[in-house]
Amino acid sequence: MALSKDKKNQVVSDVSELLSSSKLTVVAQYQGTTVKAIQALRKEAKGNGTKVSVVKNRLVIKAIESTDALKGVDTSALTGQLLYAFNAEDEVAPAQVLNTFAKTNPSIQFVGAITADGQFMSADDVKALAVLPSKAELIAQVVATLQSPVNDVMSALSGNLHALLDGVEAKAA
């Protein structure tokens, strides 16, 4: 059933709002993917704050044109059956969710991504982003790196203290 003009305008404004608030919007082809699989993808993506939507390309192009920060984005790649993954909190999360899902559903293929500053990234760039660790994992790695010298010093002091106590105990006996 065709959308009325009011509903189309509402979809354009919703997509425009998602695009402007999203740090990265990943675009992927989903041709050949079942509706049940798309629903599973949406449910999985929701867990890390990513919203997955299937919207007509023409309406997305109108939303891009109506968003000031995205004017001039190359929309020539927006053809065919596409889904859009938006995330306002993490730049890498939408690419990771789609990449993980594509491992079990090879019909999902990256087309590219639209960055918050209005650049269109290629599919290869999105694949490179998808294999990066998440923001939380990167923070954990930095904290572990910073704690490493402290842990090493504590281990060394603890080892020497145990050796000293063992020596004192041997003399006392």
C-alpha cells in the first residue's frame, strides 16, 4: 500500500532526525534476506543502541537533502533494496552489528556509510571499521595498559616479600 503524502513527509522528517543525530549511518543491501532475519537483526542491533530501518531510497535522499550538515553527500550509491543502521552513541557499533549479522546471513552486504560530517564512506572503509574493537573494549585496553606497570611492581614486591618471609621462617626453625 502506498504511503500518503503526509506519511511520506513524516518518514522524511524521522529519517532526517536520525541522520542528524547519528554518528555513523551504515547502508547495506539486504536483497534475499527474510523478514524474520531482518527482525532478528533489529532485535540484536537494539541491544547496543543501533536502530535498523528499511526506508525507500528516495525518501532517504530527500531526508539527506533536507539536513543541513549532510547537504552535498554523494547519494549515487543509494540504489536497490537497502537498509540503514543508525547509532547516535557509537561510531563503530552499526558497522559491527551488520558485520556480525552478515556472517550468518551472507545476503547482507555493505554499500557504504554516511558520517556525521557529511562524508560518504566506501564499503571497504565500513568493513575496516567493523573489525575494530568497540569503544568499551578500547577503553578497557587503555586501562589495562595503564595498570600494567603498577601490577608488575606489586608482583615484584610481593615476590620479594614472600622470599624474605620464607628466609626468616627458615632461620627461626
